[in-house]
Amino acid sequence: MDGYTEIMVDFAEGRITAELFVDVLRSSIDIREILNEKIGRDVSSYILTRNVNSVSGCFSVYSIIADYLKLINVSFVADEGYLERFRFLLDAVCGYLEEDSAVERYIDEKIIKTMPDNLSKTKQIAYCKKRQKELFRYDDKPPRWIQNCEWAFNEKGEPMVFRYQKEIQEGAFTKFLYYFYDPLTGETVEVEQYD
């Protein structure tokens, strides 16, 4: 097994972190060319754009590398941690908060990593959902994102309160505006999305 394949196996088996693997990928054109050649597209650039500080970003990189190792018939003992964390996140995150790496990082750091250890999985999910509703507040109802969630955060990195949304027709497109505020400072933020 060559050194590059060994690095990929170390990542797939959980001996090196996603952050370290991406650093190696970023610094080595050889490993990027090997991946791109075997998979048949610029997969290394895709990997380099993943946010490996998020559960979904780590799982995305892990899935690509695991598939690559299977493709070249290299056996490895898969680290199930990435899949388990990703599945938990899918179950535990409220629908209106999905697909936002900043939200995901916040939930991981402020909720998941601080939850009591002695809870069953069902109680962990209930705990996470309850804490999300406490932290990602809204005046009347949660936003209905037309694209991915883009929850606004204040200068201290805390979630702002969602006030309301409206849509404005602009020619062939519809602009959706989402309004947030910080109840302590009065700061307001407007998020735009287009359909």
C-alpha cells in the first residue's frame, strides 16, 4: 500500500481527523490527482470546499474516501463515528435549521457536546430539539426557507430571533426576505433568498 492510500485508510478508520486529512489533501497535488483520476471528476476540489468542522462536512469527505477505497479494492475497518453522528444530526435537528453549516456547528458545540451523557438516544434527540427551540427562537412561526437555512447570528455568535418573512416578485424571480433581530441590542438583519 502506498503512502497516500495509507493516509486515506487512516482517515477512513478514524486514526486521523477530517481536518488533518483535508490539510494533507490541500498540500499534496499527488493525492488530489490520484483521487481525481480514479473517481473521474474534480472530487478533490469538492472535498476541499467541504466544511470539515461540521458533522455533514466530515461525513461527506468520509463517504468519498470510503467509496474510493472500495473502488480500488482496499480493505479497511470503517469508522462508524462519522455515520453515527450524521444520522443523529438528521434525527435531532429541527427541519427549519437544516443545511446550514453555521447552525450545525452551533448545535454541535452548544447542544450536542454539552448534553448529559446518561440519556438514551430518544431522550438525546428530544433534548436537542428542545434546546434548539430555546436557542433558535421565532416570534410567531419558524422561517420557511426557499433555499437552505441561513439563520442570522449576532456579533457574539448567538442566534438572533426570527421575526417574519415576506416575498417580493422581481420580474421572473421571487425574492424572499427573512427578518431577524437581537432582543438585547435591537440589531436587525435581513436575509435574502431567490426562487
